[in-house]
Amino acid sequence: MAQKPNISTAKFSDGVSWLTGGGNLLARGGPALIRVALVLWLFSMLRWIPILGAIALIVISPALTAGMLNVFRAVGRGEPAQPSLLLAGFHDPSVRKRLLMLGLFLLIGLSAALAVLVGWLAPQVDADALNAVLSESEASAGQAQRLFAVFQDVNWFGGVVAAALVLAPVLGGLYFSVPLVFFWRWPALTAVIWSFRALLVNWLAFLGFGLAMFGVLLIAGLVFGLIDQLLNVALGGLGQMLSQLVSMILSLFFQLLIGAAQWLSFVRVFPVDSDELQQADDSIRG
């Protein structure tokens, strides 16, 4: 790809079409994407390593995102969705370093947002009661109820809004910076700045994308809630296990769907390769 910076303006309908086009890319990828999803799931197991695992997963997440974009570029070209494509963000040492820098940027942003939320909640919470609940050695239904009681009268709204305001520019700076670093070999800081500029220019398209994504998540949540209740009532403990499996599958599906939509939005907002832009348009039209 060429590296000439040129931000195109997308419409509200374009943002909606990125999501539907992402679904078309998933369909075109076919069963081969199951292997890609399994690799993603293996990486997600890092979160079970206390403290360090979650931190490591956050730091490498831009490299994994770059790999997903690489997968969907291949799918758009009619090539097979090889799981090895998912690891492409780790291959080139200079690119890997920049993607890990983006991961550190995300980690700092998440930490800052969490600190803002904790700072908002701390004066409202009875510290002694909270410590008493958290110090219990075994989790139980009673512990969950006492924890709920500690936070029952807490005003979350202001803290959540403040944390979102801290996190929004971080996520905006990361959205396009990952493909800019991976495909165009841009420096991390330059990519973050241009990514944030691109989101500001295309705020209307991302409003459409966000609303479409919210609608899909809402419907999926309602359907999953119904399935969860039916499984628990009909199968008891086995139903809970099946419900967790369904939850994992849905999570992986949405990771892939967002990755596909992110690839289509990148090609639309930073159009350089006319062939790939045409392939993205074909994916959107189905």
C-alpha cells in the first residue's frame, strides 16, 4: 500500500454498511474462520493468569487486531482465512514494537479511566463494609448480595461518564492507528493522531456504526438472556455450562464481526488501493 495520508469523508449510511458488510465478510470467510476464532480463544486464556495475564492480553491486543484485519483483507481478496494470518502482527520486529506501544497506550488509557471511576466511587462507598465482603475466602450467593448492598446507594452515572470521556480519545486514537501501523508502517504516535482526526472527520459515519452495533448487541443480549433462562430451567447445571459455551461463541463472533467492520471502514476512510476499495464495496453489497 502507498502511504499518502488522505482522509475521506463517509456518510451515516456508510457506518451502518460497515457492520452489514462485516457480516458478509464473515459469511465469505466460511468455516475457515472457526480456526481463526479458536486461536483468538487460546489467546483469551491469558486472562486467567492472575494480574499479569490480563495486562499481557491488553498489551498484545493491537497486534491481534492487526492480525484480524489481515485475515479479512485476505477474505476480501478471495483468499482462505488462514489462522497464521492472525499472527502477522508479531512477525516484523519494528511493526511488532509499534503495535506493542499502542498496547501500552491502551493499558494506560484503561488504567486512567479506572482511576477516575474509582476516584468517583470511593467517597460514596463504606470502605469497612466493602473490605469485609471482599475478605471472605469463598464466593457465595450471600457474598454477592452483601456486595450489591454496599453499592446499592452509589451514584454511578457521573463516574461512568467521566471514565468514558477519558477512554474515548484513547479508543479513537487506536481505531485506525492499528491498520496504519501494520499495513502502512507508520510510527505509532503519528498513526494515533491521524486516527483521531479521521474519527472526528467521520463522526456521522461512526454514529451510524455505533447505533447499528448497539442494536445488534441489544437483540443478541435479549436472545441470549432467553436462551440462558431456558437452558438453566431445562438442564440445571448442564444448562449453565451450555450457557457459558454460547456466551463464549457469541463473544468470539462479535470480535470477528467488529474486526471485519474495522477493515471495511479503514479502506473506506483511508482509500489508497483502488482494488481493495472495490473489494470492500463488493463485500458491503454482498
